Amino acid sequence: MTVLPIMKLASTQLEPTWQQQLHTEFEQPYMRQLQQFLQQQTQQGKVIYPAAKDLFKALNSAPFDQVKVVILGQDPYHGPHQAHGLSFSVPEGNKVPPSLRNIYKEISRDLGLPMPSHGCLRTWAQQGVLLLNATLSVEQSKAGSHQGKGWEAFTDRIVQQLNQKRQGLVFMLWGNYAQKKGKMIDRSKHRVLESVHPSPLSAHGGFIGNGHFSAANTYLQQQGLSIIDWSVPEVNLSLF
């Protein structure tokens, strides 16, 4: 990743409704420290994912006032060509990662939808599903390498703004990490769905069978909102 100043990336790339909610964050000391860390990583020749243009893709794909569902991930995929700024998602042409395959299995079980052949979740994002990782960058082949560097404060602020200024959202919190981050959510205003993580290590201990996707749609209908089409169409998304 070619590291441009985060403030410049935010001012030129960030979707306007999110820019309005988050502009003060880019002036905070933690964000300057994060920028310094990313610059040092680049100067040391480290490969960072995703590409700079994709850092804010989750936000840019689901404007603040259109978010209906939030799915919290941990950090981006750390293999080549996988991370593209949406939690659990990979560009078409990549093998479907194990956790996403288990998500698909539960959707198929819950809603009777066919198993998709690719892992690009762009169509979910376009319907108002915020696919947000807690950490927005990672070093190649080193899972969790950018945790504790500042991204968590930024993504906490995203969750706080949604919690405070929106109502009737669905938050899907899978695993202890996401559930800890979700403690700030007002459950009298929003629907919080929790289970173990869809990782192969835990998916059959409560993720498969959790019914979260039908539950989310039932809640959205109760709010007078259109439901999410959780199918993943067989279209060419390779340029996304």
C-alpha cells in the first residue's frame, strides 16, 4: 500500500455523510500516530493490505444514513489479493475464505439460498450492510499486526456515531472480539445479534444455526425498512 496522509485520503475519498460524522477524528493525536506508524511500515518495505484506495471502502459503500446492518470483523485478510476493504469479503477470483464459507452455509440453512461461488460481498454493502473491520489495515502474512495502533479508536467512533444518531439498526457480533466492541451499543434502540465466530474452529459451536440473517430481516421489516437480499449474485465483480 502506498501510504498517503490519512487526512488527505479522508478528504478526497471519504463518502460525504461519513465525512460529516468523522471529520474531527482525523485531527486527533491517535490518528497522527497511526499515520506515522503506516509511514514507517512503508519505509521499511513492508507490504500493507488493503490498497490505500480501499481503506475506507466499507464506509464509502454504505453511506451513514443508509446503513441498516453492521457486521463487525477483526482485521483485513493478510494474503495477496484478498483484502479490499469489506469485512469477510474478497474480490471475485479468490477462493472463498473458510469463515465466509461458514457464513454462506448458515445463510443457506437459514434462508434456503444457494451457496455462492465467489466471496465478493459488494451487493450486501450496496443495500446498507456496513462490513466494518475493527482494524483497517494489516501487514502481509501477519494477522493482527496493525492492532493497537489507532484504528480501533477510529472504528469505535464509527460504532458510537451509528449507535447515537441512528435507530433501528441490526448489529451482528460474532465472537468475543466483536462482542467486546459492541458493548457500547444501546440495545433499547438497536437489535444486537450475537454468536460465536464463523471460523472453522467455532462455527459448529453455535454459529451454524444462529438464524441471524432471517432475524435481521424480520427486525428490519418491523422497522418499516426493506429487507436485505443475502444472496450473492453470480456476476463479474472482478473490477471492483
